[in-house]
Amino acid sequence: MKAKLFLGGALLLLFASCSTDDVLPPSVTTEKSESSKTNLDALFNSSDKESLKNAILDAKQLTRSTPSKDYVSLLDMVLDNDPILLQFTKEEQEYIKKNHLTYYDIFNYEDLVPNLNFARLLNSRGEIQVKDSIYKITPYGTLSTSINNREALDDAVSKLENGTFDEKPTNGVKLKSTYSTLKENGTIVPMTRTSIENIPYSNFPSYTSDSHTFVGKILGRVFGDRSVKHHDFMKGYRIKGSLYDYDYGVYSEVGAFVASRKKRGGFFRKLNGWKGTNAEELSITYRGVVLELDLKIPKLDFPKAPTVVSEYSTLDIPGLDKPVPCIDIWGMEITDQQIMKFGGQGLKEGLKKINDMVNKNVNPNARAVRFLTPDKVYIVILDKQINEYNVDQVRKVFNSQVKFYLSNKMISNPFSFQALYNFMSNVRNLPVKRMKAGQVILAGKINGTWGGMRISKK
């Protein structure tokens, strides 16, 4: 792959390999290669998409930067004999080797694959095999084809670069639009966390994402902004972050991340001039994040109007540090338009909308709401802040394993929700289908100064 595919964005200095061997999940295998780890064409091979998702989620089993010695991972340090180095200047080559940069660093995959557990399964060219298909992650989206047609990927990449790739499948190669566009609107651990009210986020730049995706220059459209944004808030330092909803075809992910960066010394022609640096504090604040869950609803005797089932359930969502108090509401007349009105709303506004919807004052300590309709299940995160200290990045993922914990008090409800209780009690894991709306405030403090951004999805 040509290095110019990976221009733009900031770089992150990441993990060097550990010395321990890996234990792979039993359902995942690795394609063997004749020339062992120096074979840059070797692939991680998963038997199916579900096994791949399990391998990504079961990160505790992956103790090295690569789970096999048979292929070179994105998270491996760049090999000294890799011909890709010839496309960098001599100064850049020396910097890459001296600082032990990974392929993830030099190709700027931080913007393309925020999840390191997924990134470590990709080879050094951003490729992975699932069953008999090969997938290649690029800035334009995900290319896929039969493993026997692998050589056609290079031709597709060249056409993506020069803008001649056809939207229709070309030589058996398909393109999956992966990334959402964004349009611009407008180190000491502290004793206590900084609340969002004490962070000057009103001075941060604001961005709005829509549901459209970009496919580069191939359709003659403007390439568009990446979903990763930067705030150069003081000389030599920046905060970068994203509220993202990525679909790679073989795997999808919904989440947010914030990172602190410091300008590198020296002049680089191709290698990006930013590196990770620890912030005194990094913060992610969610407001009115609307998640649609992937679930088939059984036939239940729904009340007509929105009705409170429980005000004291506990909801455990990956992406939040701990379970949050939740209100459960169901009804036949709950519409998608009503749910979307919670997008970007803070706690006070969100609770008021709920009170108006159900004609009663609900638990003011709730931080999330779960809506069950005859067709869909939604979760709305009203308000939640996460702070970490002396780190250079915080990443939170909503994508899967949304667990429900329902109170037994539901059974004593005068409307008799026994059928609903039985159904929901048997559901342990609900994957997030997509993020429909919401706002995230991303912030970082370096040398006592805050920088960051506000990103909304509408």
C-alpha cells in the first residue's frame, strides 16, 4: 500500500511488544506463512464474524502486540527491512527506528481504527481474513474481496487514490463506507475530579456530525472532514477526539475518545509531527446520547401510552465506568421522533421531557433511560462524565454487551409486567445497532490549561 493513503491526522506512540506468548480464543486461528513473522502478506484469520467480535472483546487473552508469530500486526514496531520505509525521508526513517514507532503510528490508523483490540488483529497493511474473504481498512472505507482475489486490492487502492474507483463492485472488490463526516460549526493527579461545570467547554470549538458517510474522491464528491477533530489550544499542544460510529463491514463500533498530543521536534515530510503526551486530566462527558439496540421484540401486551415500568433499574453500558441508575419506559405510542428529541439534551432537560412524557415526576437520580417499543429498544444516556489522570488517551466503546439488570419491584407493578420482566431478565447481552443522536464534550488539561471540543450527532 502506498504511504500517501495514510496522510493527515495525529500520531500516537503506542505499545511495544511484551515478552510473553499469547493464548488465542479457541474459535480463532491464524493463517500460517512460510517465512514466519517477516512475511508482510500473512493474515490473522477468523472463522466467522462472531468469532472475530469475541476475539476483539476478549482482549485479556491477547498479551502481546500480536496474538501470533505468523504475521506482522499494526501494533508491531516497523520492521527494519520493510520496503515501506523507502517511501519516507531519511530523517523520518531514523525517527521511526529510534522511537520504535509502530505501523499504527506511521500509517495514522488512530483515526481509522480507534479500538486497539481490533487494530492488533489487522496486519501491517490494515488487512484481516474472515472465512474466505479478505478485508482492508483504508481512509476511504473498507475494501473486501475473496481471498483468492487478493491481488485486486492493490489495483482498487490505486484507483481510490486517483479517483477512478467505480462505486459498483470492481473486479470483485467491494467498498464499504466506514466513516461519518463532520462539519464545523462555529502531570499531577488532582485530589478530586474536575466537574464539567468547571471546565470552560463553552470556549471549545463545536462540530456536528450527520449520518452521511464519505468514500473519498471516488464519487467525485468532496472528501470531507474526518471524524477526528483537533483543538490547538496552546503552542505545541493539542487535544484531539471523536464521537464515532464506524462500520468496517466485518465489525462495527460506536464510541468516543479524547487524546492529548505534543508537537514533535524536527521536520517531517510524510510522518505526522505530533506524538502522545500525558495530560494532567482527560474528560469525556456524554449528554443525551441515543443508542438503538439490535434486538427482535417478542409479542407483548404493550400499554398504549408511555408508561414507567421501573425507576430503579441499574444499567451497565460498556463505555461508562460503572452501572448507572436507569428508568424503564414502554408503550405503543413512543415514536422515533420523541426519542430523537433527547439527543444532545443535558440531565435537567432530559428529565423534564420524561416527566412530561409519562405525566409524573420520575427518579431525579436517574442518568439513563431505556425505552421499549413494539419495534425497537433505545437507551438514552442523559448525563455522564468520565475523568482519567496522567494518561494520553481515554477511549470508551458502546458497541456491545449492553447488560440489563431489572429490579424485582417490577413484578409488583399494578400494571402486571410479568411477561416483560421474564423477557428482559433472559436478555443478557444486547449489541448496539447504531448511535442515532447525542453530544459529547471532550476535554484535556495540560500545564493547567484546558482544551477540547464539543461534538454532536444529529
